[in-house]
Amino acid sequence: MASNQRQRRTHSRQRKNSYGDRPNQNRERKRRRRTNTVKYRRPFPINSGMIIFGIIFAYMLVCVYAHFTSTHISPYEVRAGSIVVDNTCTGLILRDETIVYAENSGYINYYVRPDEKVSASSNVYTLDQTGQTIQALAESSLDGELLDNDSLGKLKSSMETYEAGITPMSFDGVYEFRMKVESSVLSLVNEKLMSQADQLKEEGALGNFNFVRAQGEGIIEYYTDGYETVTKESFRDEMLNEKTYEKRDLSSVEIVNAGDPVYKLITDENWTILIPLDDEKLEALADRSSVTIRFTKDNLRTTAAFEIMRRDGKAYGVLSLSNYMVNYAQDRYVELELLLSEVEGLKIPVSAVTEKQFYTIPVGYETTGGDDDTTGYLKETYMQDGTASTVFVPTTIYETTDEVSYVDCEDFSPGDYVVKADSTERYQIGTTASLKGVYNINRGYAVFRRINILYESGEYCIVEQGTAYGLSIYDHIVLDSKSVKEEEIIY
């Protein structure tokens, strides 16, 4: 009986253990199920439109990067042209000038514009001893406009012309231009006032007021500078120095005393310009009796009679003219260009010029060979057994002088020997020299072309036309030679 009880207790414990382990077994089964489960991943949809757009976008990025990082090459078309050899100088103007002085004192008003031609019967200015008459004339003109539309138009036109030609280097001319404008305005106003004088004269309001006529015929000017009486015989070298030049304006003076200068007359259309001559100009002008000149002030070209004057060991050119004097009547100094020679050829920018190194080989070593008898050299080589031999190397000779020929460095190596035909003489290559040229891009890549510069001035130069391995008209070259290298593909 005791044995049966023990069996029942044992069986009971086993059942309890069996029930107690069942939750753990369930959890283990669930964990195994989760572990063995494979999730389904949906494939990424392939859109052909997005792929094409991505390729185009990447290409655009590459193009933008290449645009901002690459060097931009500008072509230039070669044209025929010419450049005048620069012979600019400044000359001193001499004229027949007569200064006129005031006979009485008083308030002065001018009625003739500068650079205007007057006769002996022309009223030049008025002289008012008290100044009351001028005031009365001014008050009588207040009812209307002092300057009409025609006068204002002329002033505006002169200002626009001056503004178009002014440069930073000619800023000192502003004061002279102001003087001219003030004189013109004063003359225009006085003309208006003068038209009222007749009416006031009838009313007896003129008082001590006189109209002063010109003392002769000529071009009238309202300045003095002390050079009015200078001639070729009295000329001195220091007179060419503009820094010591002083000019006195007469038109801005309101009151004059008897004996004061009031204006001057230029009585002859013939005038003279004296210019300094250095050794180069003296040699170029030695046999000339006339020379073509260009005034830089207004680009006027004319021909002047020419002679050489010597004074105190220095040479001066004397230019004699009979026209255009009034254009420069207010100038004492004038800048002009002597048009001694004009160089013609192919006109190219200076920025296109470059230099290239070449091997120099003494004249006489060149020969002909090959199937088409091209020009080249006999290069010395050695066989496997050590015996010397020669091989013909065709090459381009870019230039030949009395002593050497220039050949491309790509055709030989330093230390190579060339042999003279039918002779035992040989020459070791190594000496180099440079030639000037440009990069021709007619074929879409940069090719060096030799040039011979005839003259250079400013941004352009004239090169010889028809040189061997040179340029022809309408060729396309690189505008900036520093932007490319030889054989670089352009297009």
C-alpha cells in the first residue's frame, strides 16, 4: 500500500512537470516559426525615363564643369591692312597777330565771337564809363529770352562734340573749353542786348556809351600769351616747353583801363608750325620739300611745305600752311603726326604672336630625296655591326638665312648628326633659335605659322604677306596665343 502511494506521488509530479513545461515548448515553437519566416521584398521598379533623365543631367553637369574650367579660344580672321609709322610731335604755331589796346577806360562788353572774321566797320565791343547803360540794356531785355533756340542749339552741339573727344590725358583742355563756352554765351547775350541799344539811344538813355569798331580786317581772338610777335628768326628752343606757357583770357574782364589789351587780330591766313627734329626724323625728312601731316585734335589731314631750320646746334622743322588756320586760332601748341610712311601687309593682333624654338643647321646640308624629291637631311645612323650609314629624313625648313636653316625640333633629337651630301662633313644637332609666328586653326587644330613683322603699333602689327610657311589673307588664327598649344585640337 505504501508502495502504491509512492507511485501515485511520483506520477503526480511527472504530470505537473509535464504541464509546467508545456508553455515553454509553445514559446520555442513560435520562436522557431519566426526564425524560419522569409520576408518578401518587392523589387525596385525600373523606370526608363528616369534613367534617360539621369544620363542627360550627368552630361549637363560635365558640360558646365568643362565650360568653366576650360580655356576659351577666340579666332581671328587675317585681313590685309596698313599702319602709318608713328611720328607724333608737338609744334609751336606762329601767326601774324596784332594786339589791340583800349583807348579809354570803362565797362567793356564784346559783341563778336572768337574765331570770327571781322572787317574794319564791324563793332567789336562797347565801352561804358559808368556801367549804367549796360544795366539799362539788361533790364530792357528781361521781358524776353536772352538766348533763342538757335543759340542754345549751337552751344549744345559744341558741348556734345567736346564730350565725344575728351580723354583723361586731355583733361587740362576743360578750362580752355570753359573759356570758349563763356565767351560764346557772353557774345550771344551781348548780341541780344545790342539789339535794344538803338531804342535806348532814341530815348537818350545811352549816356557815356560808345561802340568800338575793329582796327582792321582779320580773325578776332580774346587772349594774349606773349608769343604774338615771335617769328622764325626770334624763335628760341625753350618756347617749345608747354609747361612754362601762360595764356591770359581777355573776354572775362569787366572793366578795362586805357592801354589795356582788349583783343587781337590775326591778319593773315598763312601760318607756320615749328617742330623739333631728332636724328631719326631728320634723316627721314632730309630731302623733302613737303610732308603730309595729321592733326590729332580733329584728325584733319593736309600737306604742308617743309624746310629744315638749324639753331644753336639743334634742328627744327618748319611747316608752312595757307589753310585751316582758323581751326587752330585759339591754340599756340598743336599735336600732329608726320605721315612719312605707311606699312602695308597682313594686319594681326599683337596678342596672337608667339615664339617657337627650332634647330639651326648650317646652310648646305639640306638635300632632296624620297619619291617626290622633298627637302630634308641625311641623318647618320649605325648598323648592327657598327658600320655608319645614312637615312634620309624629310623635314620642313621654316626659314633660311645666309648662314643657317631653321628646322622643326620634332624631326631630330639633340646629338644627332647630319651629313652633307657627297661629302664627309657632318654636323651635330643641338643649337636652337626662336622664330615668331602664330597658331593657324584652319584645319581645326593649332598649327604654327611663321611671320615676319614689318611694323608694330599698339595692339596690332603688320606682317609680311607671301612668306614661306606663313599666313595668307582670310586665314583663321588664335587671337590669344597663350590659350593653346601647338597641335591642340580646337574644333
